[in-house]
Amino acid sequence: MTNTIHIIGAGMAGSEAAWQAAEAGAQVILHEMRGLTKTDVHKTDDFAELVCSNSFRSDDKDNNAVGLLHEEMRMAGSLIMAVAEQHKVPAGGALAVDRDGFAAAVTARISQHPNITIERGEVETIPPAKWENVIIATGPLTSASLASSIGALTGEDGLAFFDAIAPIVYRHSIDMSKAWFQSRYDKVGPGGTGKDYINCPLDKDQYEAFVAALVSGEKTDFKEFEKTTPYFDGCLPIEVMAERGPETLRHGPMKPMGLTNAHNPTVKAYAVVQLRQDNALGTLYNIVGFQTKLKYAEQIKVFQAIPGLENAEFARLGGLHRNTFLNSPKLLDNQLRLKSQPRLRFAGQITGVEGYVESAAMGLMAGRAAALQSTGKTFVPPPATTAHGALINHITGGHIAMTDGASKQTFQPMNINFGLMPPPILPEKVDGKRLSYADKQVARKRAYTSRAMADFRVWLAS
């Protein structure tokens, strides 16, 4: 068993993976093409360069899933979090950094580590068999040659395309006094009951107002490098469909046929918005067919006008961007290894996580796993009650579509959120008094985070 780990890509995930493996005593060769080969978006040759926002989002470990992930990473000795702390800038409750200072410091720390060797140059294909322990952490902009090689190996087509993402809503925030459970025509599919969708009805006036809001809503612009990538055929943005005519959506994702409003059976809905269960826990529901490039604030305003979603809380808002990611539930095991070639491990956004810290967190996990593998030991991931464990569970098997093969049409990249974790048990009363809705929200978040940090400490100790 070789003690050398080859890591391809020195972004957030690759840098964290290299640090974790090296700190565990492994010898690491970190391959980075920048310095010799440019990308469409990077401006420097530094590692962990932030190409979009300089924010790592909320740093509230007690009430926010992202803040919880930050804290778990700190507990695990994360390089990314340590350097971020040194280069943070004022951002309220968020953790934001001076992007140039941050990247330069990560590069310096990696370069100075005695167990890490840096090799500049592009790895254009799947590495040779003599590389027995490999982490591929090339991110959402994996080079065309390497992406093609990965595609050929995995049998997956179209690794680079516009990733059209529909919004995801927390189940508990849907008003079921207006919505109801029913499958179209009460059809019972594989693993279904005939009541597999949540349905939200719109009358004619509501529908027409909704379509008008979609068409007039403020949209995001494509980046220059995205403009030549075509839409993914099955995932047109809902506002593009709306622009094709006012009745298009009623004959597409919002068709009312085969559905009867359980609250008002005698009145036929003019249009219906359907939500489909998105995870095995049943805590998250995605709005079917609602992939969109509306700006985030616009999405909240437009989608909360749908009956039943007035108080919707979003685990993820919709989006449309060029992305490269694996069909991870089908291809990866829970050690982030390719099932068909366990010497190859993946980390970062290419695995199907979204966000800087989520990418770094998967690098942290991959680096630790590879270091254990180099000594002949087996990596056991953290439990799904933790932020790290929940992300691994989502990308390698926790997705609801795993039962039917988890195609790229159903598996989508995800930020960390509480909906990926098993729900905690909450008390109905405190000191003999029933909790208000607001108190329940606070208690729910604290229950998730306190349980996660306790379980992560136990995992680290083991």
C-alpha cells in the first residue's frame, strides 16, 4: 500500500484535502494546472482562489446549518477555516474574507508543508494505475479533456451543461390547509402510494398574475464562459417556458389534469404547482419543473405568491449555471471513492455539493479518507446527524431517487441545510407551556446544531 496521495486540483477542496492528508502523515503530491494553463475565471495562480463571492455565508454555529459546518471544520483542524479567520473582513453575521490575502495565505501554508509536493501542470486524463491513491478535486470547471476522460470512465454523458436547479422547500413550512397530497390520476408508481406529490392550486387570476411575474421578474445574467453552453434539453427555465405563451405552463409543469383539490373537490383548479419529495427523510420538497434564473429575492417574492407557499422556507433557491458534477449516488461509495475504481476518490463541487465551505468540507473528508487508506485502514464517515455526514449521505446514497438509479435529472447539487439531517425530537411544552411557532423554530435549529456538534466530537475521538 503506497503512502503517496495524488490530489488533482488546488481549489478549496483540493487544498483542504492536501492539508488534512499531510497533517495525518501522508505524503501528498498536489497537481495544479494554473501557472501553466489558465481557466476562464481565475485571475491568479494562487490556491483556493475565490472566483465569485468572498463570503462563506453565516458563521452562526447555533442556528444555521452553514455556521454548523464551519464549526465542525474548525473542530477537525481545517486549513480553510483557520486561514479564513486570519483574513476575515466585516460582514455582520457572515464570515467573509479578503480574497487575495486568503488565497495567498492558503498557498503559502500548503507550499511550506513538509509532506506536500506541488506539481504545476494539467492532468488531462484519468491518472495511470500506478497512482494508487488519487483525489480528483477539479471543481465545477473541470478541464474539457479531464471531464471527457471521466465521462468515458463512468459512462456518464454531458458532464458539462447548464445545471438547471428547482427551488427546494422545507416540508414543515408548506400550508397543508391549502395544499394536499395526491399523485396525478392517483397513480401508484414504484415505491409510491398514489399520494406522492404536494399540490398547490391556482385559480385563473392567480395563474395569470404568476405568469406575468415570471416574465417581468429580474433575471441573472450568464457569465461570459457560460454563454456558449446550451440549455439542458429537459430543464428549460420556467420563465423561458412562460415567455412562449400564457398557456404554456398550464400544459406543462402546472397542468391541473388528474388532480382534485381535497379541500374543495367541486372546484377545478385552473393550474396546479406540484412539489415532489426530495430526500429520503421527507423533510425537503422540490417544486417540480421550476428551474429558474430569476434572482433570489425575485424567486422568494414570486413563489411565495403560490397558495400554500405563502410562508415557504427555502432550503435552496433555483438557479441555472454551467456545472460539472458526477451522478454521485450511482457512482460513489460513502468513502467518496468511484465504485468501479476505488483508487479514485472525488472531492468538492464535482461530487454534487454547492458552495465554498461545502466543497472544502468534502475535501476535508476525502483527505482524511485517503490518508487512512494509505495505511491500510478504513474510513468511516461521520453520522448523518452531523453537517459533514449529511452532505456525504446526500451525495452518495441519501437522495430519494437512489431507489431508481438516481439519474442526473433527479440528483442535484446541494448546499448544506438542516433538511439533509434526520429531524430531532422536539418537546411540545417547556415549563408546562406550549411552544409558539417562533419558539419551535429556534428550538428546532438548536436541536439540530447541539446534536450535530456532540456527534461530531464523538466521531473525531473515534
